Amino acid sequence: MNIYRWGKDCDTTVLLEEFEQVLEAYYDLFDQCAEYPDWQRKIRKEMGAVVSFVAKQVEESQHYEMINKSAAYRRYDGEKQLFFK
């Protein structure tokens, strides 16, 4: 994204959908490893920072919209303290 250019892919609604897809993919992988706590810890350690960075990009004005719309974002919002130690 460049401050001097605008493209349809930089539109907030498009980006919010992509953020939601990233969160859903992360939690799907995390949940698949429910029987393997070592893998869950590795996933959280390796991917958690990226997922957290993506989720933090949602502006405060859109935070509640995402919580109401997205189960994955709502889950992240409830667990975000795990990513900041």
C-alpha cells in the first residue's frame, strides 16, 4: 500500500475480509492440533505474532464491527493477551 496510490484491494472492506480469513486459517490449524499441546504452543509462538499484527491493523472504529461480524476475530479479541508476554 502506497500513500500516493489507491487500489480496490486497499479498500477497508476488502482488507477486513482478508484479516478475517487469516484469523480463521490460524484458528483452524490451532484447533486441529488440540490433541497435541506441544504443536499448539509452537503454532502460537511461530504464527501468533503475525496473526496478532494482522488483527491489530483493524482500526478502533471498526473493532466492534469485526467483533460482531467475525467469530474468529471475536475469539482473537478474547485471547489476545496470550500474544503479548
